[in-house]
Amino acid sequence: MNASEFRRRGKEMVDYIANYIESIEGRQVYPSVEPGYLRPLIPSCAPQEPDTYEDIMDDVEKIIMPGVTHWHSPRFFAYFPTASSYPAMLADMLCGAIGCIGFSWAASPACTELETVMLDWLGKMLRLPPAFLAEEAGAGGGVIQGSASEATLVALLAARSRATRQLQAAQPGLPEAAVLEKLVAYASDQAHCSVERAALIGGVKFRAIPSDGKFAMRASALTGALERDRAAGLVPFFVVATLGTTSCCSFDSISEVGPICDRENLWLHIDAAYAGSAFICPEFRHLLDGVEFADSFNFNPHKWLLVNFDCSAMWVKRRADLTGAFKLDPVYLQHSHQDSGLITDYRHWQLPLGRRFRSLKMWFVFRMYGVTGLQAYIRKHVRLAQEFQSLVNQDPRFEVCAEVTLGLVCFRLKGSNTLNEHLLDRINSAREIHLVPCRLRDKFVLRFAICSRTVESAHVQRAWEHIQGLAAALLEAGQA
Amino acid sequence: MNASEFRRRGKEMVDYIANYIESIEGRQVYPSVEPGYLRPLIPSCAPQEPDTYEDIMDDVEKIIMPGVTHWHSPRFFAYFPTASSYPAMLADMLCGAIGCIGFSWAASPACTELETVMLDWLGKMLRLPPAFLAEEAGAGGGVIQGSASEATLVALLAARSRATRQLQAAQPGLPEAAVLEKLVAYASDQAHCSVERAALIGGVKFRAIPSDGKFAMRASALTGALERDRAAGLVPFFVVATLGTTSCCSFDSISEVGPICDRENLWLHIDAAYAGSAFICPEFRHLLDGVEFADSFNFNPHKWLLVNFDCSAMWVKRRADLTGAFKLDPVYLQHSHQDSGLITDYRHWQLPLGRRFRSLKMWFVFRMYGVTGLQAYIRKHVRLAQEFQSLVNQDPRFEVCAEVTLGLVCFRLKGSNTLNEHLLDRINSAREIHLVPCRLRDKFVLRFAICSRTVESAHVQRAWEHIQGLAAALLEAGQA
């Protein structure tokens, strides 16, 4: 395919995309296919000679689309939102064309420098403490990771490295394995599974701290666990506080947990993967109070801030904590500026070596929406969640199961877990809307997350009527 | 921005991209900017109200492009190639529009299933042993990782988990820390730094095995290290063999190393990040002989197979080795099909949770080029490297420093390292072409990698004349 054919096909693709998004509501939100559906539909080997572009695009409609879960449909209320906006798509096209791999400053200076400045822009939107910004020529700064899971792992590894250095300084000759054996990481029992997984990868112990009645990690529960572990000769070193848990969007009390971490020399990492985007609105910023105690902070603009996946923003107070944990410097990656202190080689901040020019997406989105546009988008989603909550509250057969702070409503039929499992089953089998469940303590709960950029009040109302109808049929069948 | 504005701006972007690529040779391949150039050129905060699209695109030319290292310029001979093709860009646009997050089968069945089949297609192109394919309904299969570094880390973690289970089965009650203390990973002293880094992350010891005169890891050197470690009470568990090292594209002898790993129950991971693409050509396939001994194999179609970054292909013989190392299953990610044995939840195969629909890029590229088109592309690059090699060989002032097997030529002026450092400095300061160095044993060496999709013989000839000219001036200045 040459440039002139790309001009033609690229423009057709732009129209295909615009058509797809404009008409997405008409597609079945959750596919009807069964596992293994795709393999029989395509050849078992790559073609020797080129296929035609028309054939490929025909197959997109015939083979791919029937198996797609349409995350951007206004009928999609599952998981959490994943971002989709036109400015991000345009920037991503440009990113693909530039196609530089930004592992070091020299590998593409613009790629590194725009990222540093965009993380400062975003940090200021959230009113992060200046210690997290790079512009103050201080020790902190931001980086784009691929996902919150990676950010958590990177933070844990940096914390592990810091704790190891400190323990070995206090006890010279202490072998690393003896250190690892003692280290303990903590998070709420509501934290994302990636925290426990990071501990597993890092070879350290993990404790799930029982959350309180509002599914929040509180000082007393954490302190108790720390005391027990210290008494057993272990060394607490890392705490993850979650702002906006995956199950029910609860908030750990970082203003309680933060001072403990500070006092006890524990690395505090804040995972606000979903909720973080809301902190650009002054009315939600108080949820971030206490961030000044954190060593690292992360949230995903690729969830709720209109920057298409992947774009997970992470800040640290001390860049040296990251680079100290990872830095290895072969000659083929060295360049003349690297020891100047002025530049950033992001390869030392992350797990992979390669990286795309992802900050272009942030730059396009922030500029094309403006802060006010982004705030309006967040507020619309929160308003729609409140609307859904009040619909649930008006129906005495149902209950809301956790405080609705942002765009997620956890709800269920009053009654058994089995009843609610059946309700969810009917909802997802009907394929009018798509939801996923969670478990809150011993309760099976349905999650209604406001997800799509184009979801409106009418969609929420129709979704609720649909749920009510299925619930009525289910309850009736149960009585029969 | 609404759909109709996206239609307009998207088509403009398609033209911008086509223009960029068609005229890339006219741009200075390596930028003249100094560290910190970008920050003063843009505001210190995101705008409150939207900027215009025209302003943003003006800034792309004014602010971004002057700081870009143009990896797709036919004057770029640095690092290794990173893929760029129009079919991959079209597929990536579609991937961005669908915007699904494919962490489980249910999250978007097409995303998971196309990936599994594309990895089979690619595995067959390489003539991988059937044990690595998913279609045989066997235990193996492929996955797209973000980078070779991640693939190496995932393999090491899976190997660590397997070794731990085996040791604990033999010695019930053995604590995990005691296991970690004993485990040792091995790779050649020419292996990529990500191997040592993976060991650092995984908390295990790492040994660099001295390579032979052709920069290859051989049986004798590995066996010696294994024996020494076993004698010291340590437990070898993981070997990375590299096919196509980053420094000089040397090849470890997997037909020697493989049987040792097999006999001694060591996980063998093969990292063919760059070279792997060449194995689709029958004349290079012998370089992969011995892969049947590997537990995992990885290469980067995003380097040399025209599938834009990121797309790192990894295969394992036993899927359960990966899922056993990582699997954690919260309710909000469970779905009704997951225990059927028929489906793949790729989140258990990788470090991040989220993932893009990257297999679309493979599908478009494989179909639009056909296997013959891809082979022709590889062969052209190898031919150009041979051409450069023969130019170097014709000039008695220069020497070729390692065998040229694929698209990389390592060369230097006969003389001191300082002389060659000065030559590289002059080359990169002139900014006509861009190269990076490596160190082979005690020698500072220049790497000339065939990179761009559009590079032709004339570019190679001009690059060589340019290097000769700078070398002549340098040698003359030295004599003056």
C-alpha cells in the first residue's frame, strides 16, 4: 500500500469510524458469539499473496464486529469507562505515524519533553502538591505508564529497593533474600487484585486490611496489622491506598493512613485509577486530601478523562526512587546528554523499554476540551449516576449497596444472592444493556457504571425500566 | 468535537500523515534541540477554554516536529528498526475506535480470539513446533505483549513459580524466601539489559555467561556456570538465549543450549526481539533450529515485521505455566464462560490488566502484504546490509566487527576507541544520518542498522560516502 492508496483508505476509515460511533447504539452491546466462534471463520494460515482491502473491511463487519463488546455504546454500563474521544483518536493517528520509540531523551526529545510537561499540566489540574511536579526543578515528576497495574508494580519495586537499601545500611551484610523474607505490603481488602499480584511478583508478603462499613481502609485497622507484623519480626514497607475502589468506588482514608505511613517510613502509593479524573473538579478535590503524604500517585486518564487507552498517569516525589530501582545502562542506549541532570530517560521509570508518543493524546484532549470541557464531562457522568441512584431508591424491591460518590451505583434486589445472580444473568442474556457484578462482603451486587461518552439521561431511564421489567418477571417466576 | 468535525479533521490528518511520510527524507533525521527546549514554547497550564484545532496542528509543526527523531527516515540507521506500515496504521485507527479493553474473553471476544489465531498464523509462518500453537487444542499458545522486556519478565516469573513449586514439593515447608535465595537465571554477556533487570525485579540471582569469539553463548560456558552454582548449593532455573543480540546481532547456539536446559530442567526462554521476523524466510529459518527445546519464545513484529508498535509476540508450550504464576480472580472480572476450558483470559498471561485490540494490526498487515510481501521486505533489508558491509570491506581504513547475518553491520575505523567516538560524534552532529554505538568486548563500535521501510540502495551509498568524508576529515585533522 503506497501513500496515495493510504490517503484513500485512510479517509474511508475515518468515515467508517465516524459511522461506527454515530450508530453504535444500534449494535448489540454484548455479543451473542460462543467461545471459539472466530477460528472457523478465517483461514488457518496467513495468505501467501495479498488479500484485497475490500475483503478485509468486509471481514471486519462479518467476523470482527459480531464478536465485539461495544464499550462505547450508551448501553454499556459494565466495568468502568474506558476513554474515547475524537481528539485522542486524531492524536493517536499522529503518534502512529511519527512512530518513534521514546525510551530515552535522545530517542525522540519531543516525546519525552511533552510527556513531562503534560504530566505537570495534569498535576496542576488536580492541584497535586508541587513536590510531584517536574517544573519546580525539584526531585519529582510524572510519567505515563500503560496501566494502573504497572504503576502499582513499579511503585512496589521502587519501595522494595528503598527498603532494602535502608535495611542493609542498618545491618551491613544482610542478604537480599533475608530482606525480602521480612517485607510486607498492605492494601485494603477492597483494593484491586493488581496490588496482591504486584506483591506476588515482587516476592514480598501481602496483607489485606479489613475495610470499614463504608468499604474504606482506616487508621485503626492498618495500625493493628502493622503492630502485629512488627511484633513478628517482619518489616512493613509499602501501603497502597485506593481512591475509588473497583468494586464500589469507596475511598480509603488517606488523611488517616498518610500520617501513619509518614511516621513509620512506609512508601504510600495512591491508586485512584478510576476516580482520579474527578479530582479536576473543585467539588471532588477534597477526596484527594492527604495526597501530600504519598510517595507515588496514579490514575488513568484512559478511563475517565477522554484520553484513549493506554495512558496511565503516575507521579512520584523522588524520581531517583524509580531510576534507582531499575537503572541499567548499556552503551547502545547511552547518549551525550544523559548525565546532564536536565533530561529524563523514561526507560528507567517503567517496566518495558519501548514506549509510544502517548502524551500527544493528552495534549490534543486537554487543548480541544479545555479544563472546563473536561469538568463538564465528569459532572455529567456523576449527575447520571445520581439519577440512576434515585431511580433505584424509588423502587422498594431494590437497595443501593454503597455510597454513590462518582459515576458508579452498586445495587441489588433485596433478597438472596441467587436471586441477584439470576437477575444479572437475565440482564446480560437480554443484551439490551451490559453490566458486571461485584461482591461486597457476602453480598452479590450489580454494578451500574456510567461509561459512554455519549450516554444521556434517556439511556439511564431506559436501562432502569429494562432492569425493572426483568426483575418483575424474575420475581413473578419465583412466586409461581 | 463531533462526528462531522472528526470526519473533516480525520481526513486532514490522513493527508498530514501521508505528507509526513512521503517527505520525511527532507526532514533533519536527528533534532538540533537542547534538553529543556519544549517547556518554554507552551503554556505552563492546560487552557481553561478549548484551543482551536488549527492552533494545535500549527504547534505540531512548530513545537513537536523540531524535537522528533525521525525513526522512519531513510537516513535513520540507529538502534533497530521500529515497524511502520500503512495497513498497520489503518488497523490501529480501527483499534482506537473500537476501544475495547480485552482483559478477558467476555470483555471483547473478538479481541481475544483474533489474537489467538493471529499468533497461530505467525507461529506457522515461522514454522514453530506445533506445541507452541493453540489450534492443536494442546497446552500451548501465543499472546501479544507490549515489549520483549515484558515477555522476558513474564517468562522469568512463570519459571520462578514453576521452580518454587517443584522445590517446595521436594522439600515441604521450605519458605519462599529460601527458594528465592537459591534461584539463578542465566543469559549471555551479550543479552539485552532487560534480562538482568527481570532478574532484579524477580528477586533472583543473575549470571552473565561469557560469549565466544562470535559473541554467542555456547554449551561449555553455560555448563561451567551451572556446575559452579550447583556446587555452591544454588538452583539454576532459567536461561535466556538470544537470537540476534542488540549489540551486534549475534546468535546464541540454541541447538547446544537447548538440550542442556531440557536435561537439567531449566526454563529456556528465547529472545529473538529483532531477528525473529527474518525466520519467516526459509533461508533464515535454520537460525531458529533448537526452538523445540524452549519453554517460551518471543520476538517483536513491531520491530521488523511492519506491525506498528506495540506488538511483541510471545508463545509458550504450556499456558498453565503463565496463568499459574499470575492468576487472581476477583468477582468483577469473572464471567460465565471462564471455566469452560475453551476460552482464554489474556489478563493471566501478562503484567497489565488492560490491553488494546492489537491483533487487528497483525491481521491487516499479514493480509495486505501476504507472506511473500513480508519475505520480500526482510530480504531487501538484508541485501542492503550486505551492500553496506561490502562498502566497508572495500575501504582499508575500516573494519567490520561482527558477522553480518541480517540487517545490522557493526563497523569501526581501525584505530583507537577515541577515534571512533569522535567519528560517531561527527556523524551525529552533522545530522545527515543517525547512528548509535555499541561496545564489543573492549572496542567502541558503530552500528549501522537498516531501519526504514523506504530505505534504498541509494541511501546506503550516500550514507557511506558521508561517513567516509567525515572519517577522512577526522583522520586528516588527527595528522595535522
